[in-house]
Amino acid sequence: MAATLVDLTHQVTTAMPVYPGDPAVLLEPALTTATAGVNVLALHLGSQSGTHVDAPYHVDVTWPTLDGLPLERFTGPAVVADLRGLEPRTAVTPELLAPALERVAEGTVLLLATGWARHWGTDAYLAHPSLTPAAAEAIVAAGVRTVGVDALSVDPTPDPGPGDPAVAALLADLTDEHDHETAEEPTLAAHRVLLGASGGGVIAENLTDLRPLLAAQEAGLPVEVSLFPLRLVAADGAPVRAVARLG
């Protein structure tokens, strides 16, 4: 039976969802056949726009940039961890990953199937499950250097707060200095563990629906994935065309 290719990449479109604070995405004509004889798009986007990979440099300027990683980091046989059915903002522990980690080997790409791709483009997309630092450490200890997820991040995404500036200003006025000093800042603990692994790790985020991969895995079919990024120099990451090969 011929292998099946599955696209795991979100379409890149103007005003597409991005991580809070990241550059907005804009696609517009730069040249047209009517005026120049050819159609050429002008693109404005961030290195973390859409389906993308993170390089270690994303969280530490002393760690490898995207172009310092071997191509092997961006492809390989995949094991899919079935994490569907979790509540919003669930902390994924080593115990939840144990069945998948028993199947990985050196060079395996671990994919986290949370089911959160179904929330793409909605506020609910920000309330995805995320890895605990212990879970990230268990992944690295199992020999995995490439992790992908069908959600915005492997770490918790901060709540952006009220969309209405007037409401945000009112809440800020109601917060005293003591609250500012003791409020817990968001961290990227799982990022630091995964990307800081020996030899440099890679994280792929915003993958699309991983159900076909789970079905293939359950049927005993081999699953391979490719996550090759744009060849950006000295970059923290880049958009990818993520593709799985089933069978």
C-alpha cells in the first residue's frame, strides 16, 4: 500500500493567530501582472508565525541558532502521545507521557496530540495543556531531541487579559504595589529544558490535527514527520511546512 502524506501546517494568512505580542502577519501584493507582468507577494511575519520550529537560541542567546542545528533534528520516525480529552490548562506530567516515552528511541520525534488544533482562531486556543518541567525532563532523558505539539506552546500561554483597554486600565489601577511585587511571572521552563538538551533540541508548535497520525500508529503503520524550516541566518526559529508520512 502506498504511503499517505498528511499536511500538518496551518495556512499562512493575513491576521492569522499569533502568540500574544508577536508580530502580526500581513500578506499583500508587491507586484501584479497588471502592472509588472508578474505576481509577487510581500510578506510580513515573525519567526514564530503559524506552524514553526523553535531553536535553542529562542530562549538563550548563548545556545545554538537555527542554522547551527543538524538537519536530522527536523525529521525522523514519530511517536504520538495521545493527550486528548484534557481540561484547559492541564499540566502534562511524566505519568501522562509514560506510554509514549516507552516507545521512543534516539532520533524519534515526539508529537503531543492534545486536540487543541480544533480551537485554532478562537480565544480557547490560548488555554491549551502544557508540559511540566518534570515532563520535559523525562522527554530529554528518554533521548528525544525534537518535540512537536498541536497547540500554541509547550509551556502555558499567559492570559492576555481584557481586550478592552478601558477594562485593562481599570484592573491595573485596582492592583496595588504588593500585587505587582508578588505576582508570578510566566516562564518558559519546558522550552528551556527541551531546547537546552545536549546537542540542542527543537520544538515544533501550532501543528494541525494529529488524529490521522494517531490512527496510523494504532493500526501499526510507521509514522514519519518532516519539519524543515526556512533557512534563516542566526534565527531563533522559522515557519515550516510540517508533513507526516504514514505507512
